[in-house]
Amino acid sequence: MEFAKNLERLETETAFKVLAEAKKLEAQGKPMIHLGLGQPDFKTAPHIVEAAKKALDDGHHGYVLSNGILECRQSVTRKIKKLYNVDINPERILITPGGKPAMYYGIACFGEPGVEIIHPIPAFPIYESMINYTGAKSVPYSLLEDKDLKFDPDKILSLITDKTKLLILINPNNPTGSFVERSTIDYLAEGLKKHPHVTIFSDEIYSRQIFDGKEMPTFFNYPHLRERLIVLEGWSKAYSMTGWRIGWSYWPEKLIDYVNKLIVNSFSCVNASAQYAGIAALDGPDDSINLMVEKFTQRRDLIHKLLNELPGVECSLPGGAFYAFPKVIGTGMDGNEFARRCMHEAGVAIVPGTSFGKTAKDYVRFSFAASRDNITEALEKIKKMLA
């Protein structure tokens, strides 16, 4: 069988491999604490679930518009208005089954041989995978050069050439948990005025998981960039709806028709009941979000303290999302060996740093989307393992 060579350039999301291996060990009788997958351990709020049930009872069983039910897109724009005081045309919003299609389409719209795409490393692995798949040149900027794992805006701007078509930003960042504040984003947005040929892809999926009372510095704040701005957002993280497979994204007017064609060519539309659930989530109270942020803050503080008490482990304080990204080379192990031993010896599933980029070989990712009891027990087991 002969197949397209670009398939060989595709990578995957290793967190699911970690989950599969951990489940296999569990099936063999080994107890396992899961700190690998990035999904909230809370149930979707009841009023959201009821909205989906009602949609099914009301007969919403058929195809809907490929770009999303109008009422769903309008609920997105109402939320943008409420959060950021920005008016957005719902025709610029696309509803997709999760956030990954937006990553795929955004990179596909620009990626081809001869094009450069700038992206963070370490980062959610699908970005670099899709850049390589399209044949574009991957141009990474490192987050590991800063003690708090944040990006340097001057470094990003220095990487831009006449071949650069797309700049990818993730804030708060997965896997590092780092959060870049408004002043730095202001500086970067100002610098991007000098590069009108560059489109910005802003991954803001963790915008509602920010700690210490800080505000989300969304790229919606910069009107001069909106005609070359893609924003990825959704329901999965904020509303604990990972399995519902529903996300939303904002697109430049010039791209809307092209991306809608990609939607028609790939998944047709997002299922109707999930969209009605999405409306209920956005228009309803934020009580569940506020509760999660409160719980995640407590867990963040706990895991940060316990990780830094481990011999040879250094961990910066996460500013957003629900990940800690400690450096473990001081234990005498790289991230791959550390993660392997944690799973097989301590019974704790975590993800090695190389899952998010080759340069992160000295790091591992802990998801603290788990109870404080589980976090405490997991770190006790790892401490015993290291001893």
C-alpha cells in the first residue's frame, strides 16, 4: 500500500497513550491515581444537562447549520460582550466539535511548503503536528527560558520574517500552566502592528481558569488585529464539558467562507442537543465556573508546595489552567524516565514533557484536575519512590 507521505509527519496526543497504559495496569490489579488527562473532574452543571434533554424531547434530531445554530452563535457573542465589552457579529463565530478542528483549519488555511508558522514550545502537541503535516516550517519559541515558563514578546517578534503567515499563542498555556498578563500582551499587540502580513491564532480555551483574581488579556481587546485574528474558545474546560465535544472560534471575515467549506467537507455540523446545552451554559449562571476556580486554586497551591518539597524537583507557580510543569532532572532522571517510574512504581499517571515538545525532556506535566486527597496521596507515593 502506498499512501501520502505527509501522513508520516503526523504526531499524536500522548496523554491518551498514558491513559491507555494506566488503564491496562489497573485492569491487572495495580491501583492508579490519574493526574494525566486535562479534563475537569467536575460534572457538567445540571441546568446544562437539562437543556440538552429538553432539546431532544423537543425534536431537535436533525441537521443544523454547518457554522452552528444561530442562537448558539448569538449566545457566544453575548458572552464575549459580557466578559470583554466587545461587540462581535455572530456570523464571525463557528461552532465545532471541540477546539481541535479550529487548530486544524487555522493551520490548514496558511500552512504549505515555503510558509513559516511560529508557535510555542512546549505546547499542546497538535499544533506542531498539524504544522508539519501541511509542509510548513515550524518556528518554535521556547517557554523554558523563563523561570515562570512565560513567553518573551521580543523573542516572538524577532522570529517574524516575510515568510511568516501565522503566529500561535496559548494563554494560559497547556502544558506549563503559565499565564501572561495584559501588559505583556499589550506590548506584543503593539509590535504586531509592524507585521500586517501575520495572522494571530490565540488559543484562549483556559480563559476561565485564571488564578489570583487576574483578568484574561483576550486578543479581542485589540480592534486593529481583529481582521487577522483567530480565537479558539469553547465549553470543555470552563463548563466541564469535555465529552460533549463542542467548541467555538472567531475568524477573520476573509476566512469565514473557506473554513465553513472545510466544516462541510469534514463533519457537516455539530449535533443539535450539544449546541442547546452550550446556549444554556453561556447564558446561565457562572456558579460552576467560580466553584471550579476556587477548588483549582486550592489544588494549585497544594501541588505546587508538595512538588517543590520533592528532592530534585523544581516547579513554578501555575497562573492558569490546571497543570503543573515541574523540572525533574535534579532527581537524576529525565521526564520520560520519571513519568515511567511514577506509573509503574508509584501508581501515579502523569505525562512526560516530551509529549509537548522535544526540548521539554527534563519536565513532566501533572494535571491537578483531581481531588486534594488524590493529589496528596500521589505526591506521597512519588516521594517514597524517590527515597
